[in-house]
Amino acid sequence: MKSNKSLIFFIIISYTTDQDKLDVQLKSLEGYSVIIIKNDATKLHIPKKGYIKVIQNSTNLGFGGGANVGIEYALKHGANWIVILNDDIFFTKKTLSQFYTIISSCDNTIVGPYAGFFDKYRYSSILKTDPIKVIPKPEYISGSFMAIRSDVFSRIGYFYEPYFLYYEDADFCVRARNAGFSIAHVSLPDLQHTDAERYKRDPQPHDYYLARNHMLFVFRQAPISVKLHELIRLPKTLFEHYRMYRTGAIQGIADFSLQHFGKKTFV
């Protein structure tokens, strides 16, 4: 499948996005097709340029739901490649040019600079954060910077929205691999990811979604042995969270047991 800049769509999921950081991203992406999905009502100054499309959601759809809105738009407009991009990922134009060269002649169907594996006992995601050293045969690509060839969506569908935040990317990659698609980690220099800043400001949502969605992911995608293992060790898991004062994680496991998914409102 041929690639050119007009057929590569970058989808930026915007939520409490910093204006200065967005300006840097858009400057680096000039010349590509860019879709900004606004999951909140934060006022942003977005240049009125032909390569930028802004879609304002009426409510926060989370990572998966927001990405799906952008994916649908991109596919309708002839995208060959769709790149999901966090609003806290930064790169130079040189780095982006290297990335364009990679996907223009890529045999793999899902690629990105941040990749990981699943713990064989618990199916927890283990993310390798080095974007330079190539990781052979990764099991998933992080949704923070994730390029997906368009034909993948016609075969396996979009992101699974009940996760809301975390594990959508892992779930998507498992489904893609089960359908015969290949994924690969690509080496890109000069990348910066500032996700940890949000976690430090408010760890409760982070702990909640990771704990709840890990259980959801296990019961959707893991082998039966892992499912049984997680059920047996559940008291230990809860005690570990209690000991570490992770009230959000305990809430997350409780909501999993009640089958409450999607967005969680924190008081």
C-alpha cells in the first residue's frame, strides 16, 4: 500500500492539552493530515489550516472512543495509514521524516516507537520506553504513538471503547495479531513523552483504570490459565493495593466485578 503525506492521518487525542505543547506538535506535523479530537471543552487556539481538522466531542469519550471518531473520519477521507498520537509526545521534523520513510516501505501493519510485552503469568502489559533500541517481536505497540495501516480496521474493527483509558492499545494489537497482522517496534530518535506528569498530579484515575482494565483485558484476551491465576490471586492483589494505599486500584477491581466500564467519575 503506497503512502504519501496526504494519506497519513495523525490523530491527536486532546484532553486538558497545554496550548504551548500543542503548538509544538502542530509545527512538527505541518504538511501531514492532522485530526484533533477534543475530549473536553478546553479553549485552544488551533490554526485554521487546511491540513488540520478539529472534532469537538460533546463528552469525554476516553482514549479509545476519541480515537475511533478520528479513525472513522480518516478512513472516509482515504487514509492509508492512521497514526494515533498522544498530546504529550514531542519530536523533531527530522524524526517525523524518518518515520515517514519507515512506513512508506513497511511490510508490517502496526508500528511504533514504544512497544511492549505481556507478563506470561498475569498478562500485565510491560512497556519498553526506549524508542531507539529496536525490540524484536513485540506483543503490542503503545497507543501513545501507534501507526496502523488502514486495512487492519476493516478486518478487526476499532478500539474497544469500554476500557476508556489504558489497555485499548494492547487489546487492539492482540486482536490484530490473531487476525494475522504483523506488528513491529521502530527506532526513532529525539522523542519525548511527558505522560508521567499527569500521573504525579492525580494518581487515583491512573491506578483505577490500570487495575480495572487489566482485569478486563485478562478476561477478554488472556489464556484460560491466566484467567484462573488472576481469580485465585485476587485476595493477594487487593491486599497489595491496600498496603500501597492505592484506593483507586481497589475501586477499579470492584467496578470490574460489577461490570462497570467506561468513564469513572472521581469525587
